[in-house]
Amino acid sequence: MSAEAFIHSKIYNTREAVSYSENSIVSKVISKSENVNLTLFAFDAKQSLSKHTSPFNAMIQVLEGTVRIEIGEDSYNMEEGNMIIMPANVPHAVEATSRFKMMLTMIKG
């Protein structure tokens, strides 16, 4: 793993590291390695990611705001401080019910 792939011992203010943009979704990769990717997202209200699958398990941590997440046939309303695990190969979707920020952790191992 190269030094550029994973930055050690750096403090991130997760609320300030990514900014909202009107009618958009903004993302910022914090770390990308062979086994784990960390990405911050800022969703403007009513922005969404349509139903899709991923070959990896993933965890969403809500940093601020509110969101509705569908995983398979289930729907979850989440707010700041909540987290949820999305299993690999299960369809999921994300819809901002207000402006919200999240950390997405993709677990490839």
C-alpha cells in the first residue's frame, strides 16, 4: 500500500471537509486502499442515489441532517449519529430528506 493510498494521523472535521452544493451531491475521498475506502458525501435536500448494488459490504454513518435509506425491501429513516451496514450485492438507495452529510466506508475484505 502506497503512502498516498492511506494518510495516517490526520485529523478531519467531517462536517467541514465536504460542503453542500445546491441541487447536487458532493463527495470527497478521504482514504482509498486495497481493503477499505472512506468517502464523505454532502447531499442537498431531495437529492438521491437510485437503487443499485455494490460487490462490497458498506457502512453509512450520518454526520448531520436526515436521510431515508432503502436496503432490499426495507426502508430506514436515519439522523445524525445513526449508522447502518449495507450487505454486499443487496440493492440499496439513498434519499436526502433534508440536507445531510455522511461517511461511507466500503469494506472490500
